[in-house]
Amino acid sequence: MTSIALESPLTPDLGLLFERHTADMHADTPPESIHMMDRGALASPGIWFFVMREEGEPVAMGAFKRISDDHAEIKSMHVLTEVRGRGLSRRMLEHLVDAARAEGFLRLSLETGVQPTFVAARALYANAGFVDCPPFEGYSEDPNSVFMTKQLA
């Protein structure tokens, strides 16, 4: 049984997800181009943090952050390597899009890397209707970043 629910990023059994996410972000991206949020920052107001569990075990996470009344940003989406290739990333992304739409956001954006580690992520986002866009709030041009957005309404 697989479920996705709002949870606190500070939940103790999420350690492996955060360790792997952090390792992936630092694998081939220069430190000045890493824009991930740590667990404490993800526990802030204006952030919706979701965990996907299989048989009660956390296998994926994803979040979005309010940028303005009608615009949100996807943050910290990660699926454990052991369960990749089964459509769980697509399912988590669809959940984030649906949840952002339900919260009244009209636009959902994201920043991801240009490195080979992010090829699958960029394809996932493009297949879900995200298109390239200029940097949005809080970002500037960065040769190591790709910015994408999707209209929700």
C-alpha cells in the first residue's frame, strides 16, 4: 500500500530521505548553486511537505513553498534509489501539482540542475507540462540551474 500525506519534515524516520537528497544535491553541483532547504527550513510556515510511504516506510518526499498569493515553488523532491523506475516520482509530482492547485495557487515553479544527475528530473517536469522560464523570486541567472514553471489554472 502506497500513501502520500502531509507530514513534518522533522519526523524521525525521514533521515535516510534527507541524507540521500543532500548527497544527490552535492554530487556534482557547485556549492554556490545548491538551493535545497534543510529539514528545519522545510518545517516553516508557508511550506507544504509531503511524504510517500510504502507499507509505512518513507520512500519519497516533496514539498512546495508559497512565493506569493498565486505562485508556489516545488522544493526538495526526492525518491529513494531503490524504488525508482516505478512511476513514484511522477505520482509525487502529480500530488504536488494537485495540492498546490487545491491551495489556490495559479502557477507552480521550480529550480533544478543542469548536471547529468538531473536529466531524469528535467524530463519528468517537462512531461508534466513544466516549461523553461526565467529565474523567479529569490533566484538569479546561474549556469548550473534550469528554471521551469507550469500554469495551474
